[in-house]
Amino acid sequence: MSDHSRVVVIGGGMFGVSILYHLALEGWTDTLLIEKGELTSGSTWHAAGQCPNFVGSLSLAHIHHYATRLYPELGERTGQTAGWHGCGGLRLAY
């Protein structure tokens, strides 16, 4: 391991891993990910891969929309399936 990194990402959850993945796609090799436990074992694991489109902010809605398009492509790009199963949803107001 190098003693210098251009980018250091702290946290191996969905956002941290995604940032590192997208930097690698852009050709960045001098990056480092620091995670205190196992990758995606915290809040990301507890979310069970849910990507609802009815989130509290437009920014998160854009991220979720991008993710639902990215997950099916990951198998082709990496050779490993993401296990993504898109399904519908229904939200009722009472």
C-alpha cells in the first residue's frame, strides 16, 4: 500500500463504495477506502437494497434513479452479479 493517496474515502457503505467505483471508471488509481468493519455492513446492509423513488429530496431521488439503472449493468461491467431484482411498489396515503 502506498503512503500517499490522491483521494481517501472514509466509509465503505453504498456511497463510499460507489464513489471509489466511479473514480476507478475515470481511471483514478491512487485512491484509498477506509472502513472500520466489512464493506456495506452498516446502514447500507440494513436498507436491504431498497431504492424507493419517493424519497425526501430531489437529490436522493436522482441517486436512486441512477442506481436502478446501474445495478443491472454491474454484472456486465464487473463479471459479478449485483443480485438486483427490480419490482414495483405502492405507497398509500391515509
